[in-house]
Amino acid sequence: MEVLSVLILVVSFLFFLGIGVPVAWSLGLSSMLTLMVTVATMPAITTVAQRMGAGLDSFSLLAIPFFIVAGELMNRGGIANRLIEFAKSLTGRLPGGLLHVNVVAAMLMGAIAGSAVAAASSMGGILGKRMEKEGYPKALGAAVNITSSTTGLIIPPSNVLIVYSLASGGVSVAALFVAGYLPGMLIGLLLMITAAVMVKMKKLPAGEPSSLKLVTTTFIHALPSLFLLVLVIGGIVGGVFTATEASAIAVVYSLVLSLFYREIGWKDLPAVLLKSAETTAVVMLLIATSMAMSWVMSSEDIPQNISSALLSLSDNKIVILILINLLLLFVGIFMDMTPAVLIFTPIFLPVVSSLGVDPVHFGIMMVTNLCIGLCTPPVGSVLFIGVGIAKISIQQVLKPLLPLFLAMIVGLALIMIFPEITLWLPRMFGL
């Protein structure tokens, strides 16, 4: 019966995806069909609906729509331009200056907005034409923009880390947020090094001369935007407010800042709220159906069986982590990040916890891994945003993407092998 349940779950899910059914509906329908193996039709439908409702019954999930609204306000509120100018002053005359500007600005934008899509769209829209004008290949610029945008999902605030906290059974959001800084900056640094090597090979232009005065001026202009980092993360770490309360404060601050910059007005707010509501609806439906599938898998003892199978292969922590990472890299190609985190966290976290892996370390490693999937076809949302803005095909961007993929995988390997990259900051703050 257990084998039959697993087959129905996997085959039906892949079938629905294959015929073009959206991921969220595929998750819900395959969960319902699997449950119908052991119970009648109506109880199966009712149970899945109940588990979807129960999956959303979490106070911490309120942070997601708030951070989405804050990110949308920042994306439209003139913040990206100021961050780009600040990043440009920092990179100075590095080879391929605008590529480094893209990476640094995407990290800053992600650290403020917490969205890879927001970073990819804003950086690509502003820097794309400038790169083309200065002789950068379109495909290379798009590849750097696509990969660097994912750092915003590792560097807090990050909605995916909130989702992981929910799926893990209550890992501290504050600890996850603080833990994401060094791994996110490591990935950004490796992308910059790779971009520099590619620039040297193609003999592309260096950045514009910088100076202490220019850095100071651009920093002052960007300071109100950067202060949001201090406000949100400082408040959470200092125990002044929770992550959910911090998300609401981020909305108020972003609104005030955007109105102050006069990039948006009161008449623009309905469009901002409508776009945020659309994004929130998609995310919440994914969370609801993913939680239903997680419950069905748990009721069929699927996580326990997978755990036993993995531990029977080896009791070496590194070997198990490598196997899990390989599987997640494969999953990330075909599945969106949110359902992947919700489905596979309850499966793999007990396995790695039994081997002494810290849940915070595993969460950052898992999110870093799945970030790579956002840059790969056929479901890589950031990939499609990047090539759409650059107005090139996926085939054109794949070649320059490959070295950057390798850089991200190297970063993932370092995060996996050296837990202190992730855990040093949380321990320093007592989290």
C-alpha cells in the first residue's frame, strides 16, 4: 500500500505538470489522489482542503505579504537607482565594472526587498541598456543579472527563509536571517570573481574611476534605503519586534521613503497593492497545497522511509549532504522554490539532524541550492525575467550562465563543508 501511494503521488504530480497544470494545482490534485487510495473520495477531498487551511494558519506567514508589499514599493520607489550608483562607486575601476555593479547592487537590493524577481527586473531594466551602450555582450550581462539576483533570497529579509522556518517546525527566523549574510556575500563574491575572469578573456572595458568623495556622496544618497536593513534586522536581533512585526514596519518605512523620493504618488498605490496581492495569492496557494502534500506524505510514512533508505547508504554526514544536494539540484530544475522547501524540509531535516547538522545550517544550504534552480529552464522564474528584460533567447544566455552556475555550486559546496560560514554570526548574536 505504501509503495502504491508513493507511485500515485509521484506519477500523478509529474503527469499534471507535464500537461501544463500549474504547480500549486498539481500539488493539491496529486495529494488528493494519493489519499483516495486509503479513504473514500469525499473524506479525501475534505482532508486535503482542511490541511490546506491549517497550513496557512500561522502568524509568521503574515510576514510574507508585508515583505512583498515592501519589495514592490522599493522596486518602484527609486531605491534601485541609488543603490546602483552606490555600488558603482564601490567597484571603481575593476575589469568589467558594470558587471560588478550589477552583482553588488543586486545583493543590496535583495537585502532590502528580499526578492530575486524584484532585483532581476530592476537591475536588468536600469543596467541593461547601459551595458549594451558600453560594449558588453547582452548575454553576459543577462547571465550576471540572473545569477546575482538570487542572492536576495539568501541575504535577509527573505520570504523563503520564513517558509523554511514554518516547514522545519519552528527554526528561529531571526537566526536564519542573520545566518544568511555571509553565505549570500560568499555567493556574490564568487560571481564577481567569475565575471572578472570572463571579462579578462573577452577584454571588456573597466569601470569608471572612483574616489572617496564619490563613495561618500553615493552612500549618503543610498543611506535612507540602507537604513531599512538596520531597522528590520537590528530590531529582530535586538528583540524589539518579531519578523512579522518587522515586515509591517518595512512597509511603512518603504512607503514613506518612496513618497519622499517622489518616485511614486498616492495614485500609484492601488497598482502596487494589486500587484502585491497577485504575488501573495500565488505564494500562499503554493504554501497551502505544499503543506497538504507534506501531510499526505507524512501520513503514508514517506519521509521516514526515505530517511531510512538514505541512512542505510551511509552514516557519513558529508556523503549524505552530497546526496541530498544532488537530489535538490535536480528537483530545483523542475519545481519552484517554495513548494520544494515545504515538501523536502520535513523529509531531509530529520535525516541531517540525526547526523548532527544544525537546522539553521541546513536551511541556508537548502535555499542556496534551490536558488540555482531559479536560473535554469524549464521553470526558472528569474531566468525568464532576465532574458525577457534583456530581449534575448534562453539559448543565447546558457553559454555565459554555465561558468556562473559553477561558481554558485562551488559556493554551495563551501557552505556545506564549512558550517561556520553559516553559523558564526548567529552564535555571535546568541541566536
